[in-house]
Amino acid sequence: MTDPSTRDAGFRAAEQSAAVCRATGFAAIRIDGEDAATFLQGQLSSDVAALAAGMSQWSSYNSPKGRMLANLRLWRDAEGFGALLSADLADVFRKRLSLFVLRAKVRIVDLSSTHAALGVGGPDAAAAIERGLAVAAIPDGVIVSESGSVTVIGLGDRRFVLVTETTRALPLQVKFAQWATPIDEDVWRWLSIRAGVPLITAPTSDQFVPQMLNWDVLGGISFQKGCYPGQEIVARMRYLGRLKERLYGFHVAASREPAPGTRVFGATFGETPCGTVVNAAPSPDGGYALLAVVQIGAIEGGGLALDGAGGPTLVHVPLPYTVADAAPARRLG
């Protein structure tokens, strides 16, 4: 277990300067080939055709019923495309995507066995990367390569992921410690939650329509492009449906970290669950920060808790972006 003072220093660095860690929760997939752009345009929720080389975007891979099987950060470079997603879904994603290649000139490779990811976050993260890789200033959404061996993917919220060969990961992490404080991956996960960006993992795969995860607000859905799996359901939710659930931020003073998939209960719903935990991480204030998809009516009714009546109470925390149809943040219970 990490010493509390060390973890506190990590939280401060993540908030005030720059922090670095081994991001084992991520895996990288390569999608290359002559037909890669056309193929991905017909498979993912974002506008892949509009993604320029050197840029990245949020996207998702959905079931025919419009449920998010995986969410990912997609980037494009001179050779093709890469995707960052939850490590526990990488092999499933590759196999399922490969089923639809057919005669297209596309090659899909899971880099899990050969590459590792480092997370660099905080207000000074970009400056730390510029020093560590000796590159020019980089905007948040731009990807940079150093001799083809390190790829930097901006997540758009002062967080970056560096993908490199596994043998280079530890030396690179040690090098970056000159400009970024080493942190636990728990602190990195907290940064993701504070940014309001969910990560779909195996326990929550195939449960939510993308809008429930605020994917429309985060730019992970294009409503102007053509068909992709689940597109009809996603479009109907936007134009004809009434979205009843959204992603919210919370704090909970629980004795243990809530696992993804933990159910949320509310005063107006009684013994019927009204939400699901997507991600959780230790909070610098004690307890845990979490993201959960919850019924909008339950937010308005208050009294949210984990594990039913008498469980740990959830305190609603504002997200760093505006969701038009979500209830305002206030203390619950």
C-alpha cells in the first residue's frame, strides 16, 4: 500500500503541476491498411473520415442495439490508426472488429503483448512531455512520434497517454520523473473521473447507449455520418427519444472502493436500482470519487446510496462540462 504522504504528493502534482504513471488500464490496438479509414467509418460512432493525421478523437464501438461495447480514444498517423481502450476489452474488441473486415484491406493488431502505456496528466503535462521527448510545443489533441518509437495521444483534458514498446516503458517513466511526479495509477484514474470521462470495462460493456455516458457532450458521436452498428438507436435517442439516464460525478465515504457495475439506489425508486457505477478511484479528500449512470429522476429525487437503503450515501459532484438535460449538482440525502 502506498504511503499516504506519497499519495497526497501525487494528488497535488496531478492538480497543480505534472504527474506520470504506468497506465496498465489501457491497451493499444493498431488498425492499418488501404481501407482502414473507410472500414472504421462504418464501425465506430465518431466521424473517422474527418480525423486528420496527427489528431485524436473520442469514439465508441457499439452493438447493433446501440449499447456501447467499448469506448476508445482513436488517433490517426501517417501509417493508419490506433485506438486506446480498456485493457480487459482489447482482445474482445480486436476479435469482434476482425469479423467484419471480410475482403477489405485492413489489418488489426492488438499491441498488448509488445507495447505499454504511460499516463501523464496535470496543468504542466504538455511541458513535461516536451522536455522528456525533446519535441516542440504540442496542442492537447495532437499526437507526436519520436523516431517512431513513442506515440503521444492527447485526451483533450490535460491528460496524455504515451504508447511505446514494453522494454522502453520503465526507462521512459524514470526519465519523466525529472519533470513529472511519479503517481499511483489510482491517482490517474481519479484524474479521469474528475475530467468526467468514463472508461467502459468488462463489467459495464454492452449496458449503456452512448448518450447515457455523455458521449455526445464529449464529442464521441457524429450525427451527420452514415451507418455504423447501433446508429439507428443512437440517432433515435437524439431526435425522437427522451434520455432518462445520464453520467454523473459523485463522492462517497465508503469503506471500500465501489466496483464497476455496483448498483445505485434512490429515495424515489425504493428497492429498484436506479443507476450503475462505471468507474471509481480514491479521492484526495478521503473516500472515493466515482462516475455513475443514474436516472435523471433519481437525481432530482435525491437520497442516492450504494447497496440499497442504509448503504453509503452519494454526494453529487459537478462535472467539468455542461449536460443540458441533466439535473444540477447538489448534495443528495
